[in-house]
Amino acid sequence: MTVLFARLAPVLVVVTLAGCDRSTATSPSPVTSIPSSSSGPLRTAGSAVNKLVGAAVQAGLLSDASYRTVLDREFSAITTENDLKWANVEPVPGGFDFASADAIVGHASAFGMQVKGHTLLWHQQIPGWLDGLSPDALRQAVTDHIQGVVGHYRGRVRAWDVVNEALNDDGSWRDTVFWRGLGDSYVADAFRVAHAADPGALLFYNDYGAEGLGGKADRVYALVRDLKAAGVPIDGVGLQMHISAAGRPSDASIGANMRRLADLGLLVTISEMDVQLAGVGGTQAERLDAQRAAYHSVVALCVAEPRCDGVTFWGFTDAHTWLAPDLPLLFDVQYQPKPAYSGVLDALSGR
Ligand code: G3I
């Protein structure tokens, strides 16, 4: 069976020569059609400044009425937290299980929310059958996976985290099954296959620890700069923003990093924000206020950056967070808004 990557390359050359080079194409406007009818304060404030306000969602939580009430009231975008990770959506070769992700996409559609599919290639939550494949077999598996998943949601998912966390903290290539088997070019090839599967979807590179200027951020910048220069169909960078109220990159550093990425013609998105309280001293009120200030600062930076398309929080209630028992999110375990919520609303409202 011919490997699509090899098959695709000649087609890509033709397509690129035909003027599909994204580096000259005008990127889609950062945010499309946030329904003005949305009711909640966050959605409304975000819509007023053309920013998506998103939350990572797990399908299993949609059966919880309290969860749905806050999600549907406050958020204009959803990122699939786990339901589209490879091990969950293609547990056996060619055996796709879209049921849970379909529930998320269907819910988002019913409530006018944009969807970001997370994530096509990541070194975690990958199925065991990928181990030991030959390079050709791995290329085919990657091609089939991306085509299968992106193709299934063609026209229904606004954006994809095509490759997640390909770099180590020191900026070197992460030693993943994809890098070992396919080499440095696996990133570019993944974007090309995803674009072919849904030319209308926005394609992002997503990573953590690259929010403010510095070693890893410089490496992410170089990676996406080179992808753009090569005509690879990349549209944006996700800055995960898993930070702490005890210490984080400065506003100036984050703002400058966002701006230089935007100057490449890319969108920037805050893709997985949460603000840990661990290590923050003082009374609980003081700690929660420090968290509020961190949320306010980062969201204000996105509002100020025209090519920042929005902020997605990695969950929205402390009842469901990967950081438990920390309390990193906007709503408490009883779904009541915390000072962090006010920080986000104030930033979206220009206060
Ligand atoms: O759903 C099963 C459940 O049936 C089972 O009983 C339980 C215990 O084994 O596991 C449950 O699955 C867990 C899943 O979260 C849902 O809770 C997985 O074991 C666990 O590994 C998974 O963790 C997720 C993690 O990525 C690894 O995929 C976190 O929820 C998720 O928040 C986290 O998100 C990542 C982003 O994808 C990438 N950026 C970093 C971020 C934080 O690590």
C-alpha cells in the first residue's frame, strides 16, 4: 500500500505551486460567528471583543446538569480534553470509536460553540499497537489516523491541535514514537495530511512552557516560523498556559512572545489555561486574589493581541481538574464563581 506521505508530497508540490502557500494566504479571521444570543457574562464579554472563551470538556461530564448549565451559559468554545486522544478514538488499527467525541461535538453544535479537536499526535495516551511498527507502517498509521479523525469531523470542527508537545523543555526534539520512527518531518507531514482532510479547519501546534520569551519559546517560534516558510498549512500556536499564581512569565514576556508569533501571520491561542494555588502563601482570600490577578493579566494580554483568538480553560470547575486537589479553575466544586471568574470577566470587559 503506497504511503500517503510519499504520495501526498508530489500532490502537495502541485497544490503549493498552484498558490495554496499559506504564507501568502490571508488567514481566516481569528474568531468566527460567536452567537450574539449567548447569555452568560463570559460568552457575552468575549463576543464583544471577538474572543472565544473556551473550556476543555470530557464527554462523560455532559450528563451532569450542573456541569452543563455552567458550560452552556458561559462558554463559546469547547476543546475535547481526552475523547479525541489516539488511544481513546482509535484503540485498534482502523477501529474508530467516535461516540464520546460525537457527543461533545453535537453538544457544542446545539449551543453554538466552536470546537477544537485535541489532539491528533501526542506522545501520551497513544495505543500500544503503534509500538514496534516499521517507519512505513507508522507513516501509514499516522496518515490513516489523521485522515480518519479529521475527515470524520470535516466542516464541524473549527480547529485542531495537530501536534502537541513535540519539544522537550530544553527545546530539543522530544523522543517520541513519531520522532523516532519518522524523523523531524513528522510535524510538517501531519499538518499536510490534516489540511488535506479538512482544508477549512484551522491547524495549530500546541505546547506548554513556551508562553513567555525564553529557550523553549524561542524553539517553538523557530519551529513554526520554518513550517510557515516551507508552506506548511499551519494557522496558529497554542500556548497552554498551565501556570501558578506563585510565579509565572511576566506580562511583557508573554505579550512579546504572542506578538512575534502573530508577526509570522499566525493566530495565537491560550489553549489550556489553569492557575495553580500550590505554593501561594497568605490567607485563602489572598491566595484566591493572586489567582484572580494571574487570570486577569493573561486574558487581558489576549484581548490586547488582535491575533489572539481566545482563551480556553482546562476545565472550568475545581470539581473536575487534572490538578486535583489543587483549586486552579474559575468555578469552585459547587460550581460557584471564584474571584478568578471575576478576573477573567473584568479582563474581557476592559476593566
Ligand atoms: O476515563 C478513565 C476511567 O474510566 C478510569 O477509571 C480512570 C482510572 O484509570 O482513568 C480514566 O482516564 C483518565 C483520563 O484522564 C480521564 O480522567 C486517564 O487515566 C488519565 O491519564 C487522563 O489524564 C489526562 C491527561 O491529559 C493524559 O491524557 C487529563 O485528564 C488531561 O487533563 C490531560 O491534559 C493534558 C493535555 O491533553 C495536553 N497538555 C497537558 C494537559 C495536562 O496534562
